[in-house]
Amino acid sequence: QARGRRPGLAAGYLAGAVGSAGVIAGAVAGNPVLVFVAMFVYGAGTATNLQARYAGADLAAPAHRARAVSIVLVATTLGGVLGPNLAAPTGDLAHDLGIPYLAGPFLLAGAAYALAALVLTIWLRPDPLLLARTLEDERTGAAETHAGDRPHPVGGGRRSGVLVGTLVMVITQLVMVAIMTMTPVHMHDHGHGAAASGVVIAVHIGAMYLPSPLTGWLVDRYGRLTIATASALVLLAAGIVAAGAPDDSVTALAVALALLGLGWNLGLVAGTAIVTDAVPPATRARTQGLVDVAIAVAGAMGGMASGLVVAGAGYPLLVIGGGVLALAIVPAVVGGRAAARVRVSSRPERRACRPSNRP
């Protein structure tokens, strides 16, 4: 927030590189405590990957903001698809270097994070957040001059936008992680091997990121709240398909996990756009960071609770329950629309200046 996107993102990726080195050192030394601590630091790189989507939206016009977010997200697909396929080659390289085989992927991850930090430090100029803040200050100053320095009651509207966007992303993350975590376990319990589980998860990851350009266009075209509602319905459909999938059908589970990934994608892009629209550049990065902490906590809770639910009630109840929980997005959207109408009616003199896209 204080220094812009460049130092923040670069520091996050550098922390990921340091964490990778720590995992390798812990593996070589046979020190599980060091490995656990290093994995915590390594997680900063993953968090930075998620934060990078906001940088894509800093300078985008409101009518194209979701598409800007989607461009950053779809780039993640490359790593998601190639990463698992590089585990064996990097493991072989680690073995040749005298490093435990399973630590091999961290060699690649550490190098990639370090390279990302270097690239951002050198080439992310001008800093998108600082430039957006400067442009916003100029626009605000000009607007206040023409409007006679009259205050505009936007604080409540901004708060409601942040709450709605956060709720959309928190719920989609919780539902997605809970179902995704237990699906391979469910498949294993019914005789499916690691290869079948890998196919289902690969389809799921592809559905999480590949639709991003289309999702961004839909969000900008039909409105953030409309697509947020669609995310809830798609997640419900994913739960229904997963619950009804025959135990021996990999195809049905793959379809369910594809719907799960798509619902998550719709919610993430729409929620990100809602939050970014609601927060001015002066406080944007701080708010976005807090939102992502809430998303991470929701994911952790979903992962932990999913095992307890499956152990106590079974996989079908978990997936149906997750789909029903996703419907909590709908009343949040209704509240968001009501807040938007109140906000517009309280500023009738500024209606002509509103962006053309719907909320």
C-alpha cells in the first residue's frame, strides 16, 4: 500500500524463493521442523500469485476491469498444467545433485520465484498502483473543483461493495476447497487409482483458470452481481452432479469438478471486480490484502471441515451441502443491488458520469 505493487509483489516472490531453499535445506538435513517453517514462508509466493490479479486491474477502466483481472488469471493455467508434469524431471535432477527426490520441484519453484521477483523489480514500471493513485487524485481534484467541493456520500456504498465481493470470494473458495480436497479421497475409497484422480484434478484446475477471458468478458458485459449469482448456481450444479455420480464413473466426477472449477472462477473474477470497484487506490492494496487473508482462511477451514464431514456423513452430503452453502451468495447479491440503487439515488447529479457496465 505504501510503496506500490512492484516492491510488494517482488518481496512476496522473493519470500517464495527463500521458502523453497528452506524446504530443500530441511529435506537434505532431514529436519521436519525446518521443512514446515519453510513451507509457511514458501506460501508467500502462492499468495503473491493471487495478489497479482489486482495489479492487472489497477489501470483498467471500470468497464474493462474484469477482463484485465482475467488476463492475469489465465496466465496461471500454464503453471497449473505444466507444473505436475515437471515433478519427475526435477526429482531426477535433485537426485543427481544429492537432494531428496521429492524436494526436486522446489528447485524449479525457487528459481521461478526468484526470476519473477527480478522481472517485476526491473520491468514493472511505472508502478500500476501508484500511477492509478495519482490519476485518481487528479480526477478527484477536478471533480471537486467543478462540483464546488461538495462531499459525496460514497463511504457506505464502498463498504457494502467490499463486503459483498469478499463474501462471494470467501464462499466460493470454501466450497471449492472442501469438495476438491475430498474428491481424490472418495475416488481412492472406491477403487480408483492415482492416475484417475490426477485426470479429475487436472480437469478441475483447467476449469479454474482457462475460462478466465470469457468470464472477464461476461462480468464486464452483464455485471458483477449477475455473474456472482451464476457462480452460486454453477457450484450448486457441481454438488448435485458429484453427489449423483456413480462410484465407478471417472467421467461424472470430472464433469462435477469441472463445474466446481468454473463456479470458483466466476466467483473469483466477479468478486475481485466488485472489491476493486468499491475501493479507491489510496486504500486499495491494504483492503485487497485483507480480503485475500479472508479467502485463505476460508480455504483452510473448508479443507479441514471437509474431512470431518466425510468421516461423519459421507461424500454425497459434503458435496450437496457445499452446493447449498454456495446459494448464500444470492442474498448477498440482492443486498448489493439494493445498496447500489441507494447509492445512485443519493447522487442524482452524477448519473451521467456512471460507467456503462451494470453492477
